[in-house]
Amino acid sequence: MSDEIQDNKINVDQAISLLTSVSHEITACWNSFIKEEYNNDYPEKRDDLVDIITLVDFIVEKFKEEKTGDFKAFFEVAEQILENGDENAQELIVVGILEGLQNNCGLENLNYHTGFNQWMKPLTQNAWDSLIYLWESNDSIEEKQEKLKGFKI
């Protein structure tokens, strides 16, 4: 991710802060991971697209357990970041969170095609559906490019 700053946009640090502040349980999960993984070296050694998988794993586990009480707030924050985030923050949501959820749910044989729809807002749902189309459609690359023209990331 580039270090370019976009005025009045949510940056990656703010996005991570928003996502990890959704609930006490999510905050505790994130803080535990950061402490275990990085100790005091997080600012220097962090890898946001890899680190965010900690939240993905948390969400998948809660989805499996049908403990989805935090999902509404979590996906509202994801929507806010897609709407108001800089390119890097948007990438964190699409590539880190959404694609991560689809991949992990696929590995666990969980219904990700529609299983999260009830919590998604329009931009998040569009990104979600576009990712499914991109990875699962048998259309040619040219057809995919044409159908996904307005989809960034």
C-alpha cells in the first residue's frame, strides 16, 4: 500500500481503529494478536493485509458459532470505510476483510454466497458480489473486465 494521503478520507490506521473498536470482544482479540505477534514492534513491522486476517478469523469463528451480535456494527464500519476511506483503507476492506472472509468460509464449507447478506450495506454488498463473480464465474477475462468496469481494487 502506498503512503499517499488523501484529504478527508479514512486512512488505514483509522480504518483498523474503527474495525477493532466495534465491540469489546473484537478489541480484545485484536490487542491480544498485536501483543503476541509484535510485542512492541507493531509500528515498524506491521503488515496490514496479513494482520487483518485476525479479524477475519474472528468473524468466521463467530459465524460458525452463530454468535453474530457484532456483525451489524462491523459491516456498518466496513461500509463507512468503503464510502469514506482512502484507496488503501478501501483495499483493506475489499482484499483483507471481504476476500479473506470468502476464502476462509470456503475452506470451512460455510455459505458465504448469501450468509452475510443480512448485515451488508450497498457498497459492501456490491464489493462482495463482485468478488464472488470475479473468482467464481466462468466468463472470459474480457467479459469480467467489462462487467466489473465500475469496480475498483
